[in-house]
Amino acid sequence: MVLIGRRTAEERVICFLVGLRKRWSHINNNSVTVPLPMTRQDIAIFSA
């Protein structure tokens, strides 16, 4: 829990997505692509 508090917002989002992908892959027993429906504007704002 201490490590979670020290992560940046970007690191927390990345950890969430990696964990989500791992959980989905256990359900489907194979590799999973996590859909992220984002517009170009959303991506530009997030990556700024």
C-alpha cells in the first residue's frame, strides 16, 4: 500500500491496465488486448 501512494497518476493507470490485462488473460486462457476507445484529443490530453 505504501508503494501505491508513491506512484504518479500515470504509473497508477499503467498498473491498473496491466493488472486488468492479466485478469482477463486468466479468464480467456490466452493473450488479451485491452480495448481503450479514445479519440485523438483524449490521447493528446493524456500524453501531455
